[in-house]
Amino acid sequence: GRWSVFFWNGVPHSRKITLPRGAFLNGDAGAFLDCHIQWRALFRGLRARGISKVDLIVSDDHAGLVQALRETFHGTMWQRCQTHFSRDLNGSVPRALRPQIKALLTDLYNSPTYEAASARKEDLLDILSASGCEKARDLLDESFADITSIFSLPSQYRRKLRTSNMIERLNEELRRRERVIRIFPNAESVIRLLGAILLETHEQWISGRAYMNLDNYELEQQESPATTLKIVEKKVGGVS
């Protein structure tokens, strides 16, 4: 989400704007206009518009989003953004140790299989314990399931879907365009400008090069190794 400032009755007010973004089976990406209630209303609205099957949702550690996900998209996997998680974990280790931990985390993320990632996690846990970083060790141990949900997808889709970089780039473009105005004259002007930018972006997504090729996605999902079934118990809501 992001905040925009506008005048209301002559007084500056700020409002939060939530911007989910998704990739559909045709490979296109789409935009839709942080609390649990807001996310639940948004997800229910998407369901009402015909979106019924969602395999994966990626975000930072947002309890309200995950709870809303349980209530509206049963069986959907939640992937905790690996970039945000790396920052959280590195914030709990001594500065001198951060380059090593960052490299080991990257190695874990790039594991070819879920089993390999699990083995690398154990090695990293041992290093954190030996370094006296118990807080970081517990964080990795408790969050491992959330940062490896991406292994439930075929390998060719993982790199683009394991972080929230896609929506971060869109938010940065909105901020760049908004800085020119700083404070909008009213709420309607916020909607007009940001809506026009989102519409322009959406048209680029559906008419230009697809964000990813999903032509064979469903077939590849069916042919995925049986080891991905080990992740199914992490599905939000416990529905397989």
C-alpha cells in the first residue's frame, strides 16, 4: 500500500491506497484498485469479478493479508517476500556477519529443490547458533515454510514470483509521478491521476510482452515432482 495527500475542506488529509498486482494464465499482469478488513473486502471483490483460482500470493509479512487470504481463497499458498525477509533476518545479526548470511540466504533461495533448501536451512541454522544469533535463528526456523512456498511451483516461474519486486516497481512509478503534485486539490484528483497511470500500465501489460509465459503452466503443475506435495500442508487455511 501507499499514501496520497489531498485537501479536504481546506485541510490536508492522507489516505492509503492498496495496489495488488497479479499474473494470469495468459502471462499478462494486471493492477487492481493494511488492514485485514480492507484486504478481505478486496479479495471478495476479486472473487466477485470472476477470479476463483489463485495458486500463490506474494507479499511482505502482513498478518491482515494472510488472515483475509484464509477467509477468501482457501488453499492458496502465501509466499513471504524473500527480499523483505532477508532484510528482517540481517537486521538481527551483527554487521560483520551480514555479508556471509546474505550469501547463504541467496544460496538457499536458489536451491534447485525444496529438499535442497531444507538442507541449506539446517546449515544456516547451525551457523547462526554458533554465532550466538538466536533471534535470527528462531526467525529463520519459524519462517522457513513461508519463504519457500514458491517451491510448490515449477522452477521456471520461481524467480519472478518469489519477491514483491513487481508491485514495488509500480509503487515507485506512482511515487515519481505524484512528487510533481505533492498535495492533490481533492480526492477525485488522486483517483484521476493514479487511475490514468494504472490504466496506462495495464494496457502496456496486455498489449506488450507478457510478464511470463504461462502457456504450459497447468500441465507443468501436474507434472511437478511429488516432493512439492511436502509443501501442501503450508497452504493457507489448510486446504490441499
